[in-house]
Amino acid sequence: MDQNQRNTRRDALRLLGATAATLATGGLSGFLAPPSMLNRLIPSSNEKLPVVGIGTWQTFDVSGTAEQEPLLQALKAVHQAGGKLIDSSPMYGRSEEVVGKLTADSGIQNQFFYATKVWTRGREAGIRQMDESMQKMKRSSMDLMQIHNLVDWKTHLETLKAWKASGKIRYIGITHYTDSMHDELAEIIRKVPIDFVQFNYSILSRNAEKKLLPVARDKGVATIINQPFAEGRLFSLVKGKALPAWATENEINSWAQFFLKFIVSNPAVTCVIPGTSNPRHAADNMLAGHGRQPDAALREKMAAFLQRL
């Protein structure tokens, strides 16, 4: 191990220890800013993107100041730990508006990577909806605009190509959330120049490994992973159970990190977007992008362990 590797590992261990203590006491003020989170390249541009971001489905669909304050702290925890990507959609109720307000209030508004979606039919309706999304999120340009669940995707794709060419958006993506749509997503990215594809993948739901992840890697398409906790089923599965000793020996210090490190250690994954409204959970999620990552053998050991529960 060379000096740079020793320094990186020492910094990661320092961050893990400090954050564990901070989470245990219920605060974030002692959370140490890490040297860097693991990044992956967006293939179409070679821009670096941190491997853990945050999703906003359900969690950001709130109205009152009291409900928004922990979300602001969660966004600050994401930033402090090196995360960037915030994913939203007009389907998610007030989420886009809340993201816009809170990031404007955060003092770090321009240090995030903003992603949202178009979720309607028809060219003009799509344009209106995307313009509204940009206004709600307080963006003059959007980092990533995605076609949500492939709704009228051929129509919207033409608009997105024009918007990308004009600089109104930086990247184009498509999304879905069910295993049954993985083959269709794979076929689209085989044939159409798309920058990102977003889909479901977890240690319990590995269908994406069969075709979608390999096709995305081969075609140079960045991947965003939704439903990393299998809609909460993973936490139900391990409730009351301690992490195995071999997990902590490999710098996996919580069940959230266990589930997320399984995902981000797959080299075909660009970014995972766990959703939370809890600042401590957000900080813990971000640690999945730090420290040692599982190799292929450890990933299979992790999956086999869960299957025995």
C-alpha cells in the first residue's frame, strides 16, 4: 500500500468514526467534511459524479416549515459528505418546489447536481411541465432531464435533444422502477443516444445485472439506481439483527451502508439515490461512498447472508 492509499484509508476511517459518534449523539455539528467521496465518470462527458445522492419521492412532499427543516439539514449532510445528485419529479407532489426552496436557502445552491423528469403526454404539455419544474427548482438550466417511466418517450426525446443542444439541459435520461421494464430500457439505450438510465436495483432485486447494467456499461450510459432499499423491505428483514463481524471489518458500519455499498461497488453503477427526510440517515447513507468497497467475492457473501435470514 503506497502513502496515498494509506492517507485515503486513514481519512475514510477518521470520517467513519467521527460520523458514527455524531449519529449516536443525534447531532450533525461534529460531522467531518471528508476529503472526497468515490466518484464515477458520466461516460458521455467524462464529468465526475459522486456515487451517492438523494431521492425525493414521498420524503420531500411536505408543506410546513417544521417538516422542511430536517430536509434542509439532510441536504446539508449530503453536501458535507460529498454527495451532489438530487433527483425529483413532477409526480412527487411538492418535492420539486421544496427542493428549489431549500437549496436556495442552503447557501450551497449551485453545488448540487439537479435531476428531474417529464411525466405527461404530448409535446406542448411536456414543454409546459418541464418549464414549470425548472421554475419550481429555481434552475435556469437543468443538469439532467429524464423521461419518467418512459411516458410518451419518443415525443419528449425530440424536445430534450433540442434543449440539450441549446444548453437548457445538460443531460438526457430515461427511467423506470420495475424489473419487467429492464429489457425495454436496455433496448432503448442500445439504439438511442441517451446519457442516463435510471432503474431499480438492490441486493434483493438483482434483475438489472442480467442485461441492463451490462448494456449500459457497454453503450456508455450512466446509471442511477432507485429503490436501493427495496421500498424498506431490506430494513424489515434485518430489524433487530446485528451486522456480521466481517462486514465491520470491511468498513461497513450500518445496515444502510451494507445495502448501498453492495450497489455502488458494482462498477456499472454511476450513482444511487436513497431517499430520506432524516439528516442522520442522510449522513449515514453518504458514508456508503467512502472507505473500502466490496470486491466481487464480498458482494456475493453479502447477498448470500441476506438470503439466509
